Amino acid sequence: MIIDSIGLKRSGIVAGDNKVSLLKTISWRIIGTIDTMIISYVLTGKLDIALSIGGIEVVSKMILYYLHERAWVKFLKR
């Protein structure tokens, strides 16, 4: 996995850890929010609207992704 290749495993942080889930949540949301803002701008032609949509989206989807990730960890540990 990417997380293992950047050395987090050697530091004692392993996949499935809360810290890794949070790191993955943040990094994925940065990518997703930039994508949402670009799409919003292309569709509306208005930067302020694109930034507003991205601002709302980043918070809601970070929460949803984190909960989704933790649910998968619990499911896989069963």
C-alpha cells in the first residue's frame, strides 16, 4: 500500500489505525475538493460559487469518508 511505502509502518502506525484513517481522509478530501471546485467552476463559470460548493463539500465528505473507513476496519476485524 502507499501508506506502507512512505514509511508510516516503520514508525509504528499501521493501516487500520485511527491516525492512518484520518490521514487518508484528509488527503483524499483535498483531491476530491479540488475536483469538485473545478467541475463547479466549469458548470457555473463563477469562482465564488465553485469555492462555496467546495467548502461545504469538503466538510461533509470528510466526515462521511472517515465513518466509512472506520466501519470497514471494524468489518474486516470481525
